[in-house]
Amino acid sequence: MTPRLIALFKPYDVLCQFTDAEGRATLKAFVPIPGIYPVGRLDRDSEGLLLLTDDGPLAHRLTDPRYGHPRTYLVQVEHVPDDDALDRLRRGVVLNDGPTRPAEVSRLEEPPELPERPVPIRFRKLVPTAWLRLTLREGRNRQVRRMTAAVGHPTLRLVRVAIGPIGLGSLLPGQWRELTEAERRALQEIRDSSRGPRRPPQARRGRQDRKRHGS
């Protein structure tokens, strides 16, 4: 049977699960497909690309931090980061669960074209904001937010736009689509790869680095 492979634009304030005992919004309201589950996660206050599948080996390959698959985010932060702050992110920063791997980061000259968030970000007249494009190859709990805060620029809005070779594309919040044949082939190559996992220099850390969390 052909695996189901779904790309969803997870909206803000939606839990990355299909049930919730407290009655909060979940994926069930947007994806009426039984038997699939998220590949990794996005926090409730984060938005953007979420992959869902019934292919266990693929899900493991994409979320295991040893393989270092890239995840790309658009991040709105308080104040305008200078070159020193960006360089610190590029080198990796020390968090309470250890140093991060280096990130790819650039400051955007113009705000990206994104749908309005249903709950606007907090706005302070005298505090400018900036947008970053940031790519990580690990996925610790709330990692993007902790990294930007560590260099003095708290995250205001966080939207994941790509996971490995799969992009968010033209999806709007709450919309989903089946992956294209080209995207399925790209993921099939990842799943069937016989190469050993890549181990960056900081790969040997504690259990915290091996938790499959989003940002």
C-alpha cells in the first residue's frame, strides 16, 4: 500500500496532535484522515509546515537528530539583530541543555508575505522588529525561540516554511495537500538511504538533544 504523505499549514494556537482532553484545537479539525500522525512537531504558538504520514521508517529518519535534516523557519524577532548576533547563531549558542549546532541565518530586508495571524503579535511602538530566515539541523524543544532569546532577540512569530526538500508552497493556514510525486521520490530516497547517519561534532550530547521536538 502506498504510504500517505500530507503537507499541512498548521495554524497558530493548534496543538500538534489529534486529540486533547482539555478541548483545545487539534489537527483533527483540519485533516480528516485516519491512521496518520505528525512527523515531529510544532509548538502550539508556532505555525507553518507540518508533515503527516503513516510511514514509520520515514518519520523516524526525518526526526532522528543524528541525520541532521534541515528545517527552515521565518522568524520575527524583537529589535534588529546586528552582525554579531547573527554570527553567534551561525556558530551555535549555549542553551541550558547544551550547545546547539551551527545555524544558517540571514536577515530579511523586507517582511515576508505571510497570512495574518489570528492573534496579532504584541506590538510596542518604540521597539522595532526584524525577520530572519533560519535553518536548523536539529530539533530541540522550542529551540528557535531559545536561540534568538539567547542572543538578545526574543521571537515574536515563528513560521516553518520547509522540512528537508519539502516546502510550504502556497498553502494557507489550515490547508493541506498530498505530496507531489517528485516530493515523494525525494522522501523515498531519504528513507531508503543506506548511508550511515551524519554525526556533527556536537552530536554526542545528552538525552535532551535526542528528543523529537519542534520549535
